[in-house]
Amino acid sequence: MKIKLKATLLAIAMLCVYFITPAPPASADEVKVDEGSIYTVVKGDTLWHISGRFLNDAYKWPKVWKWNPYISNPHLIYPGDVLKITANSMELYKRNGKLVEPVIAPPLLTETVKEPSSPVKLIEVKAPAPPAKTYASRNLAKGGFISDADLNASGLIVKGVLDNTILLHTGAEVFIRFEDDLDISNGDKYLIYDEAKEVLHPETKKHFGYKIVTLGSLTITDITGGPGPSDVVKGFIDVSYREIMAGAMVMPYVAPPEEIIINDSTADINAVIISSVDNETELGPGRQVMLDKGSNDGLLVGDIFQIYHERPSIRDPLQSNKKARLPWDDLGIMLITRTEEISSTGVILHAIREVHIGDWVRTMGPVE
């Protein structure tokens, strides 16, 4: 009898433990709350993958990711960041252990105007527009790509004004030779560059322009070159990034933008990465690349692209006479910084792993 009683009490105790003990969270980095989920970012995470995991749609993240002006680049998330996710939004909740201040629009201001023998009027003042989404980088001036038109408008540094000068630098005077039909004026500014290497498409071998290394800049000071007959003009080197020697090329200077406003692009464009500024085979954040599409295809400075690699098809295990397609391999995000008619230059903002020449990019649509 005592044995049966003990068994009964033990069973009751086990049932109490079963019903009282709370269920464990879905994972160590995810906590369920009434209004959604609180998720802690781990190494290798991207907004693309998080959107696919929580919202069942990897393409949905640009539409639900909440822009916050306190964050310098909204596309970069870091291990340890805490995100708050609902069915219609993803937002940064904590960074470095601190709450991120929510963005609250200032209230509409009203002013009471008193007029004799007339009712009180309220004047509505609209709240200021939210800050534009921008990107800034000092590396954009250190190298890039130029078109055939840029090369044809280029001149050549013949030598330094001082006969014994071999290495030229900031403050040096130089003689420059241009084609006779070019219009040159005192005060014109030119970019100094070297290594104009032809860029060919990795697959079609089509010519797309030239890759250059930026050396510095100069200003034209005397289009006559000096006293007596002369075929050269004189210039003054304003700034030098690297050593400059006779033979370096110069082309009309276009100042790189201090900030690039990120566009809410709705175009559907696919392009191929055909070259990189740094001649590297494995590319990561901050690296500049050339694409085989340009302004003629609808690209604009400030467009955001998803970088991906097309996995090769495999033999279909269910239908031996067919091929089964595999999903793209998501690699990262890039931003268009300059456009030509048939090509464009971009900078990689975020990379999950190495990006290579020949990888594809596609527009991501509006970034909210």
C-alpha cells in the first residue's frame, strides 16, 4: 500500500514539473516577446538571411528594415547587435549593449494669431524632412576606371621644370604636353594618374575602358610654357599621393563626391563585376570594382546592389535527363559611386565572404 502511495505521489510531482517548467526559447540568440522576436546577431549573419529566417522572405528586408539616422550605414550589422523583429519591421534595438534611440518625428508646431473681431487661427508648420541616407569614403580618390573619352582628353607630364628633378611631388613645377586641338586654360585642374590598363569583359572580352592608379593633381599655370616658342604648358602639382615621374598622364579633374545619397531605385538591373581597382582576386569591403552596365542601362550613382554568385546546376536526382538549379550564393552589398555610358564603378559595402571577378550583382529596390 505504501509503495503504491509513493508511486502515485511521484507521478503527480513529475506532472507538476512538466506543466510548470517554461518551454526553452527557439535558440540561444532568439527571444520571443509579445510583439515579435528579439534576436542577437552572430558572426556571418546578414539582413538577407535574417529576413529569410524570421519573415520567410529574404527579399523582404529592404522594405521592412527601419532607417535610423544615428547609424552611419544601415546595411552593416555586427555580431552582438540586438534586433527587434515583427511581421512588418526589423530594427536595431541595441548596439554595444546600449539602447538605440528611436526616431520620433517632431510634433507639428502651432502659433496662435489674435485678430480683432475674428476667431483664433492656427498656423500649421510642417516638420522637417528626415535626413537623407548617405555614404562617404576617402578611398574613392585613390584609383578607379576611366573611359576612352577620358584617355583621349589626357596629356603627359614631360619633365620637371628643374632639370635635375626625377621624382616629382607636391609643390613641384612640371611641363605637360597635350594634343594640339585640346582647349587648355590657365587655372584648369587635372588629375595625375598612371598605369592606364585596358579592361576587358572576363567572358565576352569586350573593351570597357581603362583602370588607373591616381597619383595626385595639378593646376595649369602658364599655357605658353614660358618665354619663346613652346609645345608644352606649365603646371604646379597641388597634391601627390604617390611618387610622380615623367611620363605620368593627366586628365581633367573631377572631384570625388564627399557624400553619395543612396537612391530608392526601382529598376531591375543585373550586371557582372569585370575588374577591380586593386588587381586583387579576392575582394572585400571598401574595394572598388567595375560593372558591365552603365547609365545607358539605367544605373544611377547611389544605387544599391546585392552581390551574388550563381551556383552551377546539378543533375536532377529525380529526373536524370534534366538539370536542377541551385539558389544563388549571397555574397554581400555594393554601392554605385560613378557611372559611364556602358560601365559603372562601385564600392563593396559589406561582404559575407570573398567576392571575385565574374560574380553578379542585382539591384535591391527601395531601401527604407
